[in-house]
Amino acid sequence: MLQRELGEYFQRESRRLFDGKMITVTHVRISPDLVQARVYLSVFLTGEKEEFIQYVNSIEGQIRFEIGKKIRHQVRKIPEFTFFLDDSLDYIDNIDRLLNEDE
């Protein structure tokens, strides 16, 4: 549920907050006590991904507030979010490129 709501938030706010970048929520891992959520984002159409993740973490309170309004009746606690870059697609592209170079 949290992954879906975050995905919809990033899609809805992409143009206003993120300069139209394409953002996908790939994984959400929640601590057992539901206090912390590690959110992994895949970011397209940007070269400065680390700066982007820093920016998203700087507005975490705003994101948490908006998500909290949507899911407040479904969960007991709204977790704090920490955003991380999911570089698994970059890793796959790099492996594919290396395999194609040998041919």
C-alpha cells in the first residue's frame, strides 16, 4: 500500500516538485516497529541522481504529511521515510553492455 501511494505521489507531483523527472518507487522496506521506511527510487531523465536523492530526503516531511493524509485511517503509524537510489537498472544495463562488447 505504501509503495502504491508513494508511486502515485511521485507521479502526481513530478512536474511541480521534480522538474518532470520520471520517478519509480521500486521497493519499500518497513522496519518491524513501523517507525522507519526505506524507500528505493529509480530515477530517469536526470544525470545528477545523488543530488536528486538529497533533495527528496530534504522534503521528506512534506512527502510524509501528504502520504499520511491518504493512509491515516489504514495504518496506526505513519513511518518516517528515508530515500535511496535504486541502481539495479543501471547495473543491469552495465552488465548487458559488457556482454555485448565481447561479441
